[in-house]
Amino acid sequence: MLDTPRHLHKEGAAIKTAADLSALARQKTWDKDVVLWVGAEHALLHILAQIPYVVLDLLDLFDEEYLPMDDEETRVQLLRSLRHQLQSFQVGPERRTVLVVKSIGLLVKYHASMREFYEWFCGDFAMVVLILDGLLDERVWSEEVACDADRLLKYFPEPGVVKQVFGEKW
């Protein structure tokens, strides 16, 4: 089992509590916030229960009938579809929205920066929460699936990726 909080502290990213995320989410405005939630999706959605939110699974950006042939095509398709999806959201003073993003391992695998989120979604009335769920599960993966939890935990807290890291009580 991973010891996520200690790992994040060793890497220099102090993990904040669910109460801290709740306080951030309740603010009247945000400051181009892209944050990471390390914990269960249901716990995050409970925190956001009183705030309008939308869940976006990055896997849903791909058409199963027309999957890209290689990593570069996948990266281009991911960024193009993400940009289109982000531009379609209507946010503003009367439509504050938290975007909860799932399957974020794709961002790491295909070297997709956070630029799309910052340029096309985040602002005073729109915040992004990237969800890293299931790292503490003792899960047996099939041979075709490789989950490098350390890589994920090191990538997102890097400067310029997410502003803050939040998690469930450990």
C-alpha cells in the first residue's frame, strides 16, 4: 500500500485537508485554480454537494470507433477534444462551476499540460479539480494495465501543474 501523504510531503507538496478544499470551493471567486484531490470520488463529490459541478472523464473524449494509432495522435486528439469540451461550458457570475476531471493519468501518459484548463476554463467563476482516486486500494491489475502511482504523485504537485493538493483524512 502507498503512504501517499508522506510521499507528497517528501516531494515538497503539503497535502491539505478536505476542509481546506471545502473552504476554497465556497469562496465567491477563484483565481484560475487547478487543484488535485487525492482520494475517493464520492468523498470529493460530498464536499462539492452545495456547489455546481460537472464531472468530465477524459476517457469520454475518445470515440471508441476511431481510436488514434499512436501516442502522438492520441495526444493531439486528447488536447483537441479537451479544448472543445472546455470551450462548451458556460460559466460566469451566475454559473459558478467546479469541473471534476477523472482519468487524469492520461494527462501524464500523453504529456498534456494543464494549459488547456488554464486557457479555456479556469477563471473567477470556474475551478478544476483533478481527481486521483484508488491509489490506496490494494488492486490487482491485469497484465495489460500498468499503474505507476509514484509517477502520478510526483507529476501533479510539480510547479506549474496544480496550485494545491488536497486529500481525505489519512
